Amino acid sequence: MPTNTTKCPCSSSRYNLILPFLREGEAASRIRHPNVVDVTDMGSEGGTAYLVMEFLEGEDLAELLARSGPLSFSDSVDILVPVVAAIAVAHEEGVIHRDLKPENVFMARTRHGGAKPTVLDFGISKISSSGGGSTLALTATGAAMGTPYYIAPEQIRSAAGVDARSDQYALGAILYEAVTGHRAHRGETIYEVIHSVGGGLFTLPHVYRPDIPRALEDAILRAMKLEPTQRFPSVQAFGRAILEFASSAVHAQWAPALAGGGENHVPRPSARTTNPRPVGRFFFRHRH
């Protein structure tokens, strides 16, 4: 398998720079999944830290969306479901990614001309000792980390309280963008984006995609609930809620991997209602 070596200066004065390398190496050593980039080695040579990882060809999801615009519902879910399954394995190993975003979902070209969604960059992951082995320190300050457009509201307040539900929020935000062609949270400044995230202020998906199935929209909105306790009990449960919208091949492949994790299914409402539904502090009315 072709590999790619990434290097980083390793002097003691640049410890904060190499910490993501060390963290990614530890995270990768715990996670063995076909949809997570494979890191085969890590070390230091001549004062430089390095990671050796598999070489991927293709484009990331952000590039795909910029090129194609919003995807069909089945294509969006087909991309997200393997990513959800990969993150579920990471959570089982005590690893929280903390920076899930379209740029970190790489559509790796396969030898048969297809594309395999692959999770990248565990460099700012939160690694607990529950999965075995050592535990890397987070940061000197414990500051919130991640990309503002996709971080969970609790991640703004403190990195210390981030858990698997924060990754679930990011997965919901990625799926929102894939089906609508718009980021859920936008702003001209970082402050405006953070204000949007912290207040749960975003437009309902069906405003952009009136044909979105109600159950799919509800699953996205639940994953992106302001309060972590109101989200799905696990990323597996989120995956099962969206799995019915996947292609038959993806459904058959990933249904066994998404078993467990609480809640067997999300009930599908029989029809749209014209009653307003709250999102954060705002109410939006459905269009007819």
C-alpha cells in the first residue's frame, strides 16, 4: 500500500505543535476501521516527529460539495453512514474526534472507480484512558477546539466537557450541508458564527430542500440539538435513523455495524405539520 510521510519539527519549544501528531498517532493505533485513514508508523528522527499513513487519492467532501452543490438524499446518507460507523468505533475505543467537518471526510478513489468516505485528522482528538493505553493531555489551557462551523455548542464553552455527543452534532451539521448545500451556521465574523452555534440559530433544512423527507430532517435536527441530552443516545442510533434513506447496497453493508447503542429506531411522522417547531430560540413555520 502506498504511504505518505508527514513530518513536524520536534523541539521541546514546539511541543504544542507536535502534540497533534502524537495524538493522531495514538488515536490511529486504537482505531482499525476501513473508513479511517490508516496510520502505520510514528516516531522521531533527527529532531523531527513523523507519521506514516496510507496515501489517498481523490477529494474531500468540501471540494465535492463546492463542485456539485447539494447532493441527493441517498448520496448524502451513503457518504455519512460509513463515517458514522467509523466514528462509532472510535468512540468505543475512547477517542472523540472533536473536529469533524467536510474537509476531514475524504472521498478516496478506489481501484474500481468508486469513492470511499475516509475520516481524516484525529490531531485534536480527545483520548480517554478507558480504551486502554496512555492518555495524552488535551491542551495547556483546555480551550475549545474544532472548526467553528461544525463544533457543538458545549464545545464553545469548554473542551473538558466534550464527549461523543459533540461528534454527533458535527455529523448532523455535515449531513445538513450535504443535503442543503449550505452550512447550518454562517456569519461574516467568527463571533457571528459562534453566536449562531451557541444559540442554535439556523434555518430548517426544508427551507432549502422542500422535498426532504420529514424523518431525515428530524434526524438531522435531533443530532444538532442545543442540549446534548436531547440528541441521540449514540452515533449508532443517529446512523440507524438515517439508514433508511441510504441506497440498498449501503443499507445492507452497514446495518449490522450500526446495531446497538440505544434506541432501535426513530419513528417516522406520518406527514408534515403546519405547527411551528422550535430550533434554539427561534420558531420556524413549515412551507406548504
